[in-house]
Amino acid sequence: MAAAGKLSVSSVIIMVMVVVLAATISNPVSADPDLLQDVCVADLNSAVKMNGFACKANFTATDFFFEGIAKPGLTNNSMGSLVTLANVMKIPGLNTLGVSMARIDYAPGGLNPPHTHPRATEIIFVLEGELDVGFITTANVLVPKSLKKGDVYVFPKSLVHFQKNNGKVPAAVIAAFNSQLQGTQVIATTLFAATPPVPDNVLAMAFQIGNKEVDKIKSKFAPKS
Ligand SMILES: *[C@@H]1O[C@H](CO)[C@@H](O)[C@H](O)[C@H]1NC(C)=O
Ligand SMILES: *[C@@H]1O[C@H](CO)[C@@H](O)[C@H](O)[C@H]1NC(C)=O
């Protein structure tokens, strides 16, 4: 009895030690690395190549300010949607801070087509309208949801996701990312409008279609010159 009690106490101690040790030695970085100073306002014109951007010598409040997502963006394009980014490229003060935002507008019927953000989880807040959204796990499970004004939804880092406005009125969301520069790969564009082009025989085999169909899709996504 006493031996059993002693054994289980030491087992618990060992388990706790293992957990603490694991938490101490593994340093999971879920997004952009931490900053090492108050601010490092991006010098977007610096020739210095590094992880992020070199810091400007001086900065002003303007470097932390952006008006560009106050108004709806124009959605008169083939997808009927427009993403307006509010990231380090627009707000240099975001450099090294690990966050950014975007506004996405959707015409009735508009689609923000399937895409991924390699460096960030995204959380959206529905400003206006209604959206049918979803993300797809690495096990190919679709996790769909219908959203209305005021709702919040999350797209986990790197997973393919989309938003579709199946309503009769325009919709809009405000998005936040845990990266200063989330990065976006739109699946169709990445595959069918890369430069130089992804070879037809690669796409034909991957999608189990003919070269003619590949060329047809490529022509629709041809980069605008
Ligand atoms: C930064 O500001 C200081 C103080 O106002 C000034 O002396 C210096 O020349 C500025 N540096 C640059 C690169 O603008
Ligand atoms: C979208 O609308 C704007 C303003 O009405 C116009 O300037 C622009 O050329 C249009 N774009 C397309 C692709 O039709």
C-alpha cells in the first residue's frame, strides 16, 4: 500500500517534470518572432535583406496610421471581391509587431477564392451582409459556416479557405492576422498563372484533365499585362 502510494507519487513527479521540461526546451513559435525593441518602423526602401525589414532612423505617427480600409473597395472584377491589406507594406510601423489587418468586400455573388496564408492565422469580423465560408483541413475535411453581420470566424494558419457572398446585398469583413505580412497564395492563380508557367503536363496529370482544358484555365488566369 505504502509502496504503491510512493510509486504513484514519484510517477506524478516524473510526469510533471517531463511536462515542465518539454515546455521549457521546446519554444513553439506560432507566428512572427518577438520584437527586441519598442519599435522598428520598416524602411521599405532599405537595400538590407533580413527577416522582416530594416528599421528607419526616425519615424512619425504616420508610420502607424492607415485610412485605406475605411471605405468599401471596388468589387467590379471577375471574382466580385476585393481584399485591401493593411499590413507592413502600408503601415511600416507594423514591422516586427506580428499583427496586421485587411478589409474584404464582396459584391452579391462575390467570391474570395480558395487561398492560404503561409504565415498567419486569420480571424474575421463580418461588418456587413452575409457570407458562406469554410476552411479545409489537411485531412481534406471542409469546415463550413454561414455567417451574418457581427459574426466572427477563424481560418487556421496555412489552411486553404474561402468566403462566398450568396446574399443579395454587398458584404464586407475586417480581418486580422498574427503576422505583419501574412502572405497569400490563391490556389488557382498560383497553379495556373505562375511565371514561368507550371508545365501543362503537370497540371493535366494533377487535375486528371487534358492539356486543352489546362490551356483554357490558364487563359482565364493569364497575368494582366
Ligand atoms: C533623425 O532625427 C534626428 C533628430 O531630429 C536628426 O538629427 C537626424 O538627422 C534624423 N535622421 C534621419 C536619417 O533623418
Ligand atoms: C471598376 O469601376 C471603377 C469605377 O467605377 C472603374 O474605374 C474601373 O475601370 C472598373 N474596373 C473594371 C475592371 O471594370
